[in-house]
Amino acid sequence: MERHDLYRPIHKALRLLMVDTLTKFGALDTRDEAALSAALEQLDTLLGVCRVHMDHENTHVHTAMEAASAGASLQAAQEHRQHRREIDDLAGDQRALRSAAASERTRLAQQIYRHLARFVADNLLHMAHEEKTHNALLWARYGDDQLRQIEAAIVADTEPTTMQSVLRWMLPALNAQERFELLAGMRQQMPETGFDQVLRLSRAVLPTPAWAALARRLAVPPEPGLVAA
Ligand SMILES: [Fe+2]
């Protein structure tokens, strides 16, 4: 019987957001103003989502781990402090590029690319540690219902704008079954207007075949105004 993994969806979203942002900076033509501001905007989203995610883990997940086994979250908590310093440095890099003269932009974009590559590498290892070691403890000491309660507390503690940013990257990062289960769950818990917004976001960010498959399973029309098949 597969256990509930509270890291899986958010870590999938973070991995996609990190790798996509890194790739965008590697390929960035800094003379293209629209591409430059989109890359800076995406980096801003990444740094903001990482900050919130670490706070949520510290507050909601590490507390549960410490209650089960004192000291169990120490390594991850220490890595979070290091990541926060790296995020502050990247935010400084970002401000420098945003206000740089045209002649300095390529050098500064390459600097972000190199710093971000190290940050992503650290985070990939960190998330693997959490998924293996933290889950082993959480699964030994808590039931799936309790883990779902922790997850619900994290969702309740998330600002709508952050939730929107997370969903924008979580939706394409999940596989078809996980995506369907996420939306089916949201449909039960959200007012209809809120869920309509989630559907519009899904349609905008998913490749067409993935959106069509999701719409079919949710029995919603694939195009606005059409009737579900
Ligand atoms: Fe973490």
C-alpha cells in the first residue's frame, strides 16, 4: 500500500520551476527586453516560492518530526538557513541585472546562471534527502490522515498569489493521475468560481493533449462555452 508523500507534488513543482528558470538564464539574449524581464520575473517567483516553502517545512513538517524524534530535522533546518543566504544573494544578483547598463547585462545574466546552477544542485540533493529520510520517519510515526492534515495546514497557510504561482508549475510537473487527483480534491473544497479559475490556469499552462485528457476525466468542457462530451 503506497503511503501519502507530502513532499511529492510540491517538490515536483519546485524541480520544474528551478530547472526551467536555470535553462532560461542559460539561453537568455539580454538584448531581448521582453525575454529579459520574463526571466527576471520568473527568478523572482522561484525565490519567493522557495522562501515560503522553507518556512512551511520548518513550521509544519519539522515540528511534527521533532515531536516524533528530537533532532530529526536538524540537517534540513541547517540547509534551509544556507539556502536562505543563497536566495538573498540571488535576489541581489537579480536587482543588479534589473538596473544594469546594456553593456553589463550579459555578464550579470551569466553570473546568475552560475549561481543558480549551484543553488539548484544543492536543492536537488536537499529534496532527495527530505523525501528519503524525512518520509521514513513521518511514515513510521504518523498515519496518512495525519500527514494529510499537515498538508491541509500548509495549504491554509498559503497566500492566494503564492498558491497561483505554485499551481502554475505544479500542474505541468505532475503526471496525469496526480494532476487529476489534485483537481478532483480542489473541486470538493473550493467554491465554483475559484475552481473555474484553476481550470482556466490548467488550460493555459498544460500542453493541449494533457489538458484535453484532464478535462475529459473531470467531465468539464475542453473549450469555454462547449458542453462536456
Ligand atoms: Fe526543505
